[in-house]
Amino acid sequence: MKFFYFLLLCFAGGIFVSCTKTNGVYDTTNGVVPADDIQIRDDQFFPGIDSVALGASIRFVNVTGVSHTLISDDAVSINTPAILPASTYTFKINTIGTFRYHCIEHPAISGIIIMRP
């Protein structure tokens, strides 16, 4: 009987682990990016619109061959240093709202982060 409960616990734990998001891991096989990661690639942000829970970290992942400096339209909420190729930048926005941002070097590249409760 103890073995049965052990198996049940292992199975339930496996489901829990498989349902939780793996922060910061990009699945190159399936092209999956965790919700709080935003890639800079192919002259765009992916995803272009990201909804993030308040308090969660947001990480920009630069997979291009050039640097990108990102700034929000209000010039305060998002203001990154240059994110070098194959580098990341992690930050938090502690305010609920919608934040539009763009790349300073490439103004046509823009995105939106929606901070939700």
C-alpha cells in the first residue's frame, strides 16, 4: 500500500513539474519561449505583445548579431543598457499597466508589455 501512495505521489509531482513554466529556457526544437522572456530576433520582438503578472521578472534575450538598447515610450519604465548579441537583460516593472517600447538603434522594432495583477 505504501508503494501505491509513493507511485501516486511521484505521478502527481511529475504532473506539477511538467505544468510549471521553466523560466529562462528556450526550447530550440519547438521554438517555445517562456511568457516572461521576450526575444529580439528577425527585426522584431517575440512575442510582440507580452502579458506578465505583476512582480514577475521580464527578460529580453538578444538572439541577433547586433546590440539593441530598449526604451519605453515614457522613457522610464523600460530603459536598458545595450543588450549585446547572445546576451540577456532582466528587469521588473512594478506598476500595473500597458507599456510600449522600442529599440533605440532600430525604431521600427517595437513591442508592448502588459503588466497585470
